[in-house]
Amino acid sequence: MHIRSYVDADLARLIDLTIDTFGPFYEESFRPLVGELIFTRQHGDWRGDYRTQVAGLHDPAAHKYVAVAVADDVPAGYVAWWLDTARRHATVELLAVAREHRGAGIATALCEHAFAAMRAAGAEYVEIGTGGDDFHAPARAFYESIGCVKLPVAVYFREL
């Protein structure tokens, strides 16, 4: 496995990887939790939203970067982040690892790669968000294992 910067040829694979990674959250966790009305209004086109989002993740002119982990000549995961240089702050926007490569240290390697790039660009701290539901429990455990501090936040939805 090696890590390299994003290239345009990665786009289709990263979109598929993102949809595969987060699909179970939307379809098996969020939809049943909030019901059809809120699901449809909030994330009804989550696949299309990811197609748009992933396509705009890498834009170095705007301080937005993507690093790709490659295993067996195929992107196996990626991390996307952006920098607020004035605040010396960085935000991990997305982190995804293909199902067949999870547990092999790819997420840790991607985060450490991104953190080093953030430090080199002058960032002093990083923000990473994830959900508080059962689906995101492995992500929370991972972020805590690499030294992140959890901030308790609650978000509520209610049909009117």
C-alpha cells in the first residue's frame, strides 16, 4: 500500500467507494431513524450529493486536498481535507476505506499522511466529525484511538 495525491482518474472509484462506505448509514440507520419525510428532505439524493461532493474535494488552489491509499494498483481508501490558513485550522471532510481493506491500518496511514500535510501547511489543529449512531461507532473509536477528543453534540429532527 502507498499513499499519493488525488488524480482525476480516481474520481469514479472514489465516488463508488464513498457510496459503498456510507450507503448502509443512509439506508439502514438514518432512514429508519428519522422516517421517510425527513430522510427524503435531508438526504433523499445522498448518492447524487456524494457524486457532487467527491468531485469537488480536491482543489489545491482553494486549500482542499485528497490523498489516496493504493493497494494492488487500485484506490483502497482516501482522506479529504481543507485548510483555513487564517485560523491555522484544518478539517477532515471525508475518510473512507474500501470494505475489503478495513482493519489493515489504511485509515491510520491516511490520517497521519493528512496530519503531516496539514502541519506542513501551518495548521495547528484538526477537526474531524462523525455520527453518534451505532453505524459510526467504529469511526468514533478510531478517531479516539488516534488522539482526537470527542465533543458531545446533539442534533435533533422532528416532523412538523
